[in-house]
Amino acid sequence: MDAPTAFRQQLLGAIPRLRRYARSLVFDPSAADDLVQTTLERALAHWHQFDQQRDILVWTLSIAHNAFMDERRRDKRMTLVEPTEARDVVDALPAIGNDIGLRLDLVAALSKLPIEQRQPLLLVTLEQLSYAECAEVLRIPVGTVMSRISRARSALRDLLDGRAPSNARGLRRVV
């Protein structure tokens, strides 16, 4: 059974923000396009599971997150693209004045953050999701979202100031 027209229209409306999130997540335009394609295929295949009371963007970002994590588990590695190769990512960023150097520094600093910190930071700041929506997308507690964003912001400040991040150890696992 095909997805209803109204669902398809909502899905089309979510694509630009989904694509922006994917590009800032993987730092590779081709991989980001693949992630968006996978997300859209999964959304269309499971359209009947979508709750109309939910925001379709949050739902599709959840699908994108799961697809990304599936790919990471399959690959067991993550390739980081150098800032000089990330022109498309830089162009997709909101304007930071005319200082291209600052934009390149920001992309480089973002690429150095652990993915566990970068994901919630991008969802809240770039996609403007609430902490609760971000927690829903990532399937983690709201408090964890808040602490990861706090650590990510601190690390970004350190990196942009030319210092090693004070939380360079990354995430600590509580057992």
C-alpha cells in the first residue's frame, strides 16, 4: 500500500532539515545523501507506523539517527573529512559573518567532537529541537542530552581558542 499524499507532503517538507542534519553529522555530502535516502526509504516503508500527533521531523530524525548508528556498527569505523574537503558543509552552515576562517575552524572543531556529543549539539542548535525532542530522537534521557551538549560546547570553546578540550577523554561510561 502506498503512503497517503498528505504523509508524502509532510515528508517532503522535512527533507531540507533532514539533509542539513545528515551533512553536518557525517561531513561528507555523498554519505549524507545516502543517509537521507535511507531515511526516506524507511519512512515510506513504515509510513503506517507514523503517529500523526508527532512531529514528522522528529520522527524522520529518529530514523536517520538509527540508520546512522546501524551504519557505524556495520563499518566499525568513522571517516572524518578534513575541513578543506568539507566545502559543502561550510556552505550549508548558517552565516557566521564574512569570516570564512571562523567557519572553517568551526567545521574542524565540530569534526573533532565525539559523535555522542556532536549529535545532540547539532540537533538542538542547528535543527532547533527541544531537549526533550532530541532525547526522543537519540533515545537517551533528557539529562544525558543536557550534559552532552554542555561538554560539547565546552570542548568547542576550547578548540576554537586553540586549546585541547578540557574533557579530552570524551564520554565517561558509568557502570
